[in-house]
Amino acid sequence: MSTVPRPLPPGSAPRASAAAQPAPAAPTAPTAQTAPPARRIAVVAFDRVIPFHLSVPCIVFGEPRPEGGVPPFELIVCAAEPGPLATTAGFTIGASHGLDALEDADVVVVPSWRDAEEAPPAALCDALRAAHARGAVLVGLCFGAFVLAHAGLLDGRPATTHWAAADAFARQFPRVRFDPDVLYVDDGDILTSAGTAAGLDCCLHLLRRLAGTQAANYVARRLVVPPHRQGSQAQYVQQPVAARGRGDRLSSLLDWIRAHLDTPHTLDSLAQRALMSRRTFTRQFRLTTGATVSAWLLGERLARAQQLLESTDQPIDAIAQSAGFGSATSLRQHFVEAFRTSPSAWRREFRGT
């Protein structure tokens, strides 16, 4: 991932030898510290684009929100093709930049693609490969995963796309480690997502990576959406709103678990607390959350650990206890498996400490 180099801390700059040191200069008035340059986010528009898909990265990264601790981003919409671009909603759009905007972008987002059976232009694939080669983070939302796969960037890597195009994706790209059941996949320098709302989840997840929990939560609140959904959650939830009474019971239980993540939980203890049989509870939990009990609980504990790492100075051992991992060793193991980095490295990345 392309990152902005941090300045050396005070007193850490190399010192000149005594012989080479100039005479002390007259004191000067202090100057304001120069802010790091804004990360550039390039979003690729194309003919017959779905307006909602195009708007998702724009609304997450394109609006200034300094009051919420969100750092500035330079968002540029560029065109894969010349001229006015038609949308599926009946109006046209124009982009003032071509694919040359990808040459110095820190993040490149392909917000979808118009047809799962149509190969993207060769120029677009070339530009994406060049951006990836120099270190840009690439994001393929919904059918945008098809574009990254056509460019050969997903071979041997995990990826997902909209569930409705799962068969087409698996048939066209057998070398991709395709997972059709998840909301999004973060593979470090390449992210892919399922359709529509999952693209918003993916962008908020990326914002969390780039700017931290506070910024991502603030943007989510402004958009009136959940601040964080684990990418491993199922795409298709058959019963997003559970039956009355039983759903209220599960909703209350989920809130209680979040407030008691430091407490050991088992499938049987939670089923008993919900006043359900083990079998009924397992089925209803999956229908309501889109995840198994163990997967959901692990996701909540990881999210709590991330929050504490980013916002507090608590030792790793204390964070492991608060998040319900029991020990720092267990936290590190699960953290590395989920995010391919250690808790300490995560804290340094988000807090500069």
C-alpha cells in the first residue's frame, strides 16, 4: 500500500560533525508544520455505469469531513473511454481526466463493470497493471472484480464479486481463489467486494485502514449505515429481519454479547440465554446475522481489539482480555490470520507510535 512518509521525530535528524556545523543563525519565528499531502483516490468511470456504484467511493472519500477527524483525500473521477459517458439511469456524465490519472494515484477504484461477459478495454487493463506494479492499492467493487481479473491481477489470489455473477466469474477465471459467499475480501494491496451495499462496506473498511476507526465510524454515521461489517459475513441473508419476538430476543442478545466480549461464550450458553434450543438458535443466528456464532463472535472481538489499539494506550495484554481473547498470544494469532499484521504493527500504523 502506498503510504505518505512520516517526518522524523524531533531530535532524530542526523547531526553534522562539529567542524562542519555553521554558526548559530538568528532565531526565526516558528512556522506551522506542513501537512502531509492528501492521498489521491482515482475512481474509474465507464460507459453505461450504474450511478449508485460510481457514487459509493465518491461519497466515502470525496467529501471533506475534518470535523470528524477524517483526513483530506484528493478524489478524481477518470474515464476509461473518451466523450460523455451514458449511465443506466438515463443521464450522461463527463470526466475531466483520462486513465493518466492512475499514474500517481494511491488508490484506484473500479466501482463495477457494465457486463460480466464483456472484456474491459486493453488500455484500462494496462493502466491497472502499471498502477499495481508501482504500489497503488486496487479496489474492484461488485463487477469491478471482473476488470481486475481480466487484467491478470487476481490470479492465485482470493477475491469475490456479486453473488449473481458467481458462476460467470468462476468459469472465466479458474486461477482466482474465488469466494462467492463473503461481503468483501481484503488481500492487502487488492480488495474486491460483492454488490451494491457491500461496496460501501468495502470502502468504509478501506477508510478504516487509511484513517482509523474514528474517521470510518464518523463517515458511517453521516451515511446512516453500520460502521463496520466483517468481510467474512455472508452476502445473501435470507432473513435480515427476524420474526417478531424471536428477532427482538436475538437483537438484545447481540447487544449483550458486544457489551460482554470479555466473557467466555459458548454456543450452548448463548442458546440458553436466548431461551432457544441449540439447533433453533444456530439456525436463527445464521439467518439473522449471515454468520455462524463463532465467526460472528471472532469478528466482533477483532473489531473491539482494533478499536482499542487505535484509540487507547492500553497494553496488548489488557486489550486481549477486554476483547475476549484471553491472552496476548491468542490475540496475535487471530490478528495475524485476519489482517496479516500484528497488533503492535496495527497500532503503529494508525497512531504513529
